[in-house]
Amino acid sequence: MDLAILSTLNAERAARRAAVLVTESASGAQRLVRQGEIAADPLAELIEKQLRTGKSGTVEAEGVSYFLTVQAPHPRIVVTGAVHISQAMAPMAKALDLDLVVIDPRTAFATPERFPGVTLLPEWPEEALPRIGLDGYTAFVALTHDPKIDDPGLIAALRSDCFYIGALGSRKTHGKRLERLAAAGFDATATGRIHAPIGLDIGAVSPAEIALAILAEIVSSLRGPRRKPA
């Protein structure tokens, strides 16, 4: 591999940005396509599809074979709320190979005993989020029902490239949330990114079922639909 390509790959990895190395199978010719350059690439559709899988693989276009080496940041979920739902979510996220970060300034809830093996930040979101950052491979989930905790997180998520934003609460609760976000300067297009009520509609009732519904919606947003609508 060309040293310049390797250097660029390392820089993109450090910045948590995706990149795809395109290698023509017959000639060995290579080019690096960074995330912001994908739309303009001749193989854009194939690259996007391969990138959604998070795995490298061989593709073919107009009779030419290419190997796409995918370098994608590890997906993660950032949650505000050390609550029963996030407790249930932790082992499921681990099984799905999704990193989980839980933020909650309420130290009675945000304890290692309740969240073993989880990155736990007993801080206010406005303190924690600038440090850890939010990007296109981050899902943000608000679970506390407390605007003082959830709203700063949602504001940070809406200002970022998070691939998923979800918030717990009834339609009435979400309506009041939208009013607060509008007062903070977000229009309907921006707040339309928020999945609320959160999670796939599977009739979830228990914390574990709600966690499952949320994770299913996150995976769907990350990987994209497997089948086109009929």
C-alpha cells in the first residue's frame, strides 16, 4: 500500500471518519475514498452499500471487479439516563458489538454495580459530551424524562452527525420537548430527526422489551433496510 494512502487511512481512523480503499482486482490500482467523497465517486452506490455492512468485500461494476476495504469507526450508543432500560440495554448492546456509554449526573443511579463493564460518566451531558464527541457512527438515546438531563444531550446530538437520535416519552411529552427545542432554535426539519416515541413498534412494555425495540431501531438505522419496499 502507498504510504500516503496509509497515512490518510490512519488520520481518518483517528478522527472516527469512515474510508474505503478501492482496489481494482486485475491491475491492483488503488484509490482511497473518504466518507465525504463517496457521493462523487463512480462506485458511490456500491461503496455506500458495502460501508453499511461494516465489512470489506468484492464488488463488480461494468464487468470490472474491485475489492473494497472498509475502514469504519466502531459504532457506539451514547445514552443519557442510568435507568432500568439502559441497564437492560447494556448486555444486549455488548452482544451486538455496539459500544455503550451511559451519562447521568445522578450518582445514586450511575454506579458500577448497576452497570458493570459499561463506560459510565456520572456527569451532566454538557460536561461529558464535548469531551467524548458525537459523530456519524454514534447513536444518541435520551431516557431520563428529565429535561435538565435529556435536553442538553438532544441539543448536542441535533448539532452533530449522529446516525440515530431517539427520546423516550409519550407523544404529549415529546410535544412539550419539541416546544423547548424550537425555543432553542431548532426547526421542524431538525427535530424530525428524533425518533419519538423511541424504538420499533413491537408493543414493548418491560424495560428489556423497550431496550430491544430501541436497539432494533438503531441497527436498522445503522445498516439500512435489507429489502426494498414492495
